[in-house]
Amino acid sequence: MARREHSTKRVHRAMRPRRWRRTPIVFGALVALVLGLSAGSAYGYLTTHGSGKGFASVGTMQTVTMATAGTPSTPLLPGGTGDVVFSVTNPNNFSVSLVAVALETDGTITPDTGHSGCTTTDGNPVVTLNVPSDDLPVAIPANTTQPINLASAASMDAAATSNCQGATFDIPLAITARSS
């Protein structure tokens, strides 16, 4: 049998540069640093408390007034209706909403002085006010006077006498406004 020769030669592997040996250590240190900072931030976020003082002042709303009285926009006929028009002045530095319009307490809708004989044959008021709910609220900008038109809000009784022909009616209104 043939004998094999045993070689005493050493096989040298290429040595890795030293910098590659440190990479896992540096990478591990960076991961630990990032996790540590994240945990500290989360802890700080969840446990931080604060206090302070805030100040605000409340102004007084000035009275919103009617600039013109309510009147029907067209001549009324017995059994018919007409729009009621008037103007509202908002003297405030902020907008307001006109939220309610009604006949003044103890207010009476009266014809002009030239038609004092204007009455009804059934004893009911000659003209009544019925504010449509769809017409309100109305926004009134700051420091303005705005015209308001309430559609078909004035109604003339069907039993109005002929003395009412050509009469104009004053409708004493009470308004309610709120800050917007």
C-alpha cells in the first residue's frame, strides 16, 4: 500500500480586518442607546405633569336694537298676508344672531292715523303677526345695521272693513339676539 505523505504545511486563511470584529459590538451599543432613549422619552411623556394659569375677560354685550319699525312690505288685503320688514342694529364688535321676533308685550298692531275706522266685523284684530320659524336665526355682522324680511308674517283678517283700504300698519316688535 502506498503511503500517503502527511504534509506539515499550514493553510492560512485570510484574516479578517479588526474593524469587522468590532461591528457587532458597536451595533449592539447603538441599539441599546436608541432603546434607552425611547424608553426614557416614553416614561417622561407618560409621567409629566404641568400647571399654569390662564386669563380671559368677558365683555358685556351691548343692546341690539331695531333701527326701523316693522311694517308690511306690500299692502295687505282681507284674508291675505305680507312680509314684515324692519332693520336691526348690532353695535357690538362681534356678530350676533337674531333668534326671536314677537309682538311686543301688550303691543297692538295699529293702522296709520288716517285710517282710525279700520276694524273687523268679527271682533278679531285687523292684522296679526305670525313669524315663520324658517326665517330665524339671522346672523347680524358686527357694527352693522341689517334689514330683516320675515316672509308672510303679517296677516289681515278676512273680515276687515273697507275703512282699511290703503292703510299702513305699525307692528311693535320685540327682538331677541344672542352672541354667535
